[in-house]
Amino acid sequence: MSTSISLDTRQTAFSLSNERVSRMMSGDKQTATHMGLWDKFKDLFRSEKKQEALNALFELTNTWRGPSQSFYAFNQLAQMATPNNRTLFTVAVSPEQDGYRLDYCISGHPVRTEQVTPAARDMILARMGQPTGAEHLEKPVLSLEEHRREVSPEQVNQLKDSDFGSGGVHKRFHAGTGVLQARDAIGREDFIREDRLQQYAESRPDLQHYISTQRQINAPQDANGKFAYAQVPLYDRDQINSRELDQALPTLTPNQAKSVAAQLVDMARAFYCNQLSHRDLHMQNLLVHAERKEDGAVFLKAIDFGRAKFDAAEFEPERFNDVDYLFDRQGCSLAETVGRNYLAGKDSAVAQKHYPLHKLLERFNHRGADVTETLSGIGARLKADLQMAGGDAARIDQAFECASGEVQMAFGWVARPQ
């Protein structure tokens, strides 16, 4: 069986066999891009060289190294497939004596198999929006992107100033096209910063997985050209319900809440590994995209990077900021921490929107457990492990996997007894 892969970088389509996909995921460039004599001969007469396309494909799927490389390499391959082939890319989970087996499959045929720990399995399941702890499962690797809604240039160009509604002090938003209008310098600066972040994330697939950015576009023809414009991704509203976490939380099932919590910890891992500190991961800066079916898959994305610090120089002083915020209820300054934790009333808007990991556990805290103390302890152990890990990617992954496993166990401690 062959799968047609379209390379966005060259607008070239060619057939890629299961064997070739398996070689692409091996990390060995010579093996992955090898061509036979007949293919080399035909390449002499092609305007778009297959050898160049294979080299580009290898670079796209192997620029990132780490324990999760296989998942993100396979995910990238699926994104490059033609639309009718994308759902053929699946990940299968099954138990084994010493852990779990992950099969990366095309049309049900494994192209790569790995043995993983229960914690690593749960992180992969979370990235797919699935419930943690599943013993047997086979799902498409591109579940959310399959529901991406395309907006035509014609739709954007028809927008007028009066079409933009709510969106905050500095911006206005048109929900039908996902277009934002920045009405002042602060809004423009947000667009520029998020463009920089998107470029920064291009070669970091695990980071790209968890961010949703505002991408700058030209002004619509019928809109005021003195304002700046950007666009955010939209999804099929008949299939996906997209809401901020504070709005989605009351409707989440226990399985969905566990998946969101695992994704939130994995998001912190992706940010930490890629030297990004969001510095404002409250409930309204986290989007939950949920399938419109009972106990459907849920996908978490971070938005609004106006306070973010990224790249080595900016990140280093903020290294533990997101971890401290998520686990230990600490702000970017002592004033923020005191204001949120002691001065703001329990039912105030400030108190309601902060500390998403705490809110997820409290939603199902039927035993009156001390969620704050539990998460603070997990966070302290995570920070100690990260300090010991230094720059070792495998140990950093293990530290976050352990923390995520403890958070999942905490759901069991706070839930009502069966």
C-alpha cells in the first residue's frame, strides 16, 4: 500500500510506501532518502526532483530529537498526507508484560513499534485528546486537525469594520473568519510577538502542538487599512466545541478532565524543553476544543502570549515560572501572588480565572481533599527533578511524566468512592 504525501514546502505530491515511512522515522538520513537507479534516472527529467523532496521530508520530520520524537514525526507525516489519506495514520496502544506497546500504523500496518512505560503511554494518549489509562486503543493521530475549517480569501476580503465585534480593549474579533483587528499599538505589538513565536515554533513540533497563535494577514479590502489584522485557527462547529477552560470546565466528564490535566502538564513540559515561559496560563488563556459527542476527545491549546518570554536569554530568569504557577499558585511577582491568593475574594473574577490545574481537581473533589497541598508537593518534586536533570532531555521528560502520573492519581484521591 502507498500513501500520497504532499510536501507543503514544494507543493509536490508523490507516493510514499509504508517501508519508506518506516525509514523516515528511523532517523537515518542515508536509509530514509535512498533512491534506486531507476528513480535516480527518472529524476534527471523531473522539474520537481524526488530526491530533493525526500531530503526535505526527512528534514521536516527529523529536526527535533527527544523521547517523543516518534509521535511528532508521525504526526508531521500525517499532516503532509493528502486529505483523504490523513485518517489512515493511526496510533495503537496495547498492554505488554513490562509496560505498553505503541504501534504507529498506516492503514492498520505498523511502520514503527515501541515499548513504553504507563506514564509515557498516558502522555501520548493525552496528546491525542484521549482518556489516560486506556488499555486498548487505536485512533487517528490527527484528530483535531481533521476538523480544521478553511476560510477563503474572498470571505476575509469582504469584511468591513462594522463586522468586528467583541475582542477586548485593544482588538476586535470576527468569529466567522477568525480575523482579529488590532486598533492600537498594543494590539499590533501582540501580533508581531505572536508572529515571532510562530516562527520560533516552526522547527519545534511539540511546542507547536500546544500553541494557537495570531498570524498576521493583509488588511481586508473593505476594512480600514490603518488597523493591523491577524487570523486564528477555526474548527468545524458542528463537530468541535471550542471554549475557554473556565467555560468548558462545568461540562467536562471525569475522563475529559483527566485528559485536559495531563495535557496541561505536558504543555508545561513542551514549554520548558523549548525555552518558553507563558507567564499567564490562567483559565481564559487555555482553549479546550472538545468533540461534540459523549465523552469525546478534548484538545488543549494555549493562547495570548503577550507576557511570554522565549529563547535562551529571555527564558532563563523565568525557567520555573509556569511550573510555580500551575502547581504552587505563584504569580510573576510577589504582588501578583498576594493579590490573587489573599486580597481577591474567593468568588471574585480574579480568583475564578486563575490556577487551572487546581480548578480541574476541585471540580471532582467530593472528599474534601486538600488540593492546594497535594499539587504543591507534586510541583516541589517536579522542580527538584528538573534541577537534577539539567539539560538532559530524557530526564526532563521523565520528570514531567512522573508529575503527570501523580496528578492522575490525585484525581482518584479526590473523587467520590464508587
